[in-house]
Amino acid sequence: MERGKFLERGKIYIRQMSNKNMPKRGFDYEKIRKIKKVLAENLQGLWVREIARKSGLDKSTVSIYLSKYMKNEVEVISISGLVKIYKLRGKNG
């Protein structure tokens, strides 16, 4: 059966999904690696949208990873309370 088609069972339509279409739970080391690579290439720091664009990840994913999984590895610089610039700890730019 093709992906995206619906199966009919009585009057209920059920979408068939494979395991590779299911969302992952927990964090992904590959996403952390991508974020670290972008930050290492930009020592002056970047805001979330730029990190997302350069890493190819979604903006909300980058935000979650920076605040939840990488909080001990990044330094946050707040500009006028509205903009947050993220850079790797221990790196001077």
C-alpha cells in the first residue's frame, strides 16, 4: 500500500504509518553535532533562527536543544532582553 493512502474499515479511515514516519523521542546526537558545528564556525555567536538556517534544523528544535540538552555547553548573551545570542562556552570571538 502506498504511503499517505487511507484504509477503509467500516466507516473509520485509518492512516497507515511505518516506524520511520514516527517522531523520535528524546534527544538526537546528530542534531547536537550539527548545532555545535554551526556554533564552532561562528565564534561571535548566533541567534536561534540563524543556527536553524545554517544547520538545516527547525527553529523550535534548535531552541529546545539549546535550552534543554545543551545548556551547560552554550553561553547566552541577551541583547536588550529581546534577542538571545548563543555561543559555545570557552570560545572567544
